[in-house]
Amino acid sequence: MDKVDFKRSLPGFRAKQGRFDLIEVPDSQYLMINGHGDPNTSPDFASALTSLYPLAYGLKFFSKLEFGRDYVVPPLEGLWWADDMATFTSARDKSAWDFTLMLFVPDWLDGEHVDGVVETVRSKGSAPRLGEIRFETLREGTCVQTLHIGPFDDEGPVLERMHTEVIPEAGMKMSGDHHEIYLSDFRRTAPEKLRTILRQPVTPQSDLA
């Protein structure tokens, strides 16, 4: 049985350091859970992770058993926002951040499949916030994205350039939440080697006039 690795097969999981690409992102379905605060210290962040992964692996095993289709559980993703977006660039006030942590779900699985696996996971009692996870489609459309290599705290200048130079010079404006895709396991990877895709949905400036 072949095992699909979405990091290799889907263009949205690929980016290059130092290059800001304008891409079209197809509608994609995810497991999602919300939280607030500094990801280094927020109880919301830790409990979100320990709730998402049992469900994601349950779906993987369900897919393999029921459909004969195996896949690598995709990388963790996050949507991030705040009342003042400067908290992500010049201010870097993590305590003000809101987030949605997400794991991509293949398009051959649907809500009924998710609901069935939820009941299996619930019976094991291994996901403390299982009831808060939702299955939704994310629609981003046109986005600018780049690859950041290094500590998360070094993202500020890259995002500042994206927000204040790259996007306006392309005739665009930001139109959605800041999106990060964690290609590295930050629990096991040295900070200087972390690989993170930074994505920002955009729309033509004329559309927001």
C-alpha cells in the first residue's frame, strides 16, 4: 500500500526561503481547535495539541482500514490573529495572540467519517478538548507565502517585509488570518533548524477600496 505524503504532493506545503510566492490555495478541509495566548506558556496550546493528534491518527488508521488509503499525518498548521497585527512584527506581544491550530484532512474523508472516529477517540479518553474540535473547510484563495528557517521569534522581520513591502508592491492587501505551516516538529528540532511556511491571504487593493 502506497502512503501519501502531502508535504510532497501538494504545492501549498512547498516554499523557498527568501522568495515570496503568490499562489492560489484550493479549498481544504481541516480539524480545527481555537485558543489564546503565548504558545510557549498557554494551557490552550498544549491541550489543543493533545486533543488534535489522537483524532488525526484515528482518521489515518480509519482511512487505511476502510479505504485502503494510507497517508502521513500532515504537518501542524496554525491561523494567528490579534487586534493589532504589530504584535506579530514590531511588538511581538505573544500574550495578545489568538490562534486556531489545524491538521489537514484528505478530501476522500468527510464529516461522517470524522464523527465516527470522534466516538472511538472519546471512548479512549485521550483527548481532553475533543468536544471543541470542529471539522471545517478553509477557503483562502490567493496568498503570499515564503519559507522561514530559524526560531519562531525571528519571524518578525520576514512578516514585516511581507506585510509592508511585498503585498502592497503586488497591488494587494491582507484579507485573512496569518497562516503558519510547521514543516518541522518544534518539540524535537533545534530552533535554528525549524522550517516554517508563512502564508498570508490577500486580495487586490481595488476589492477593499
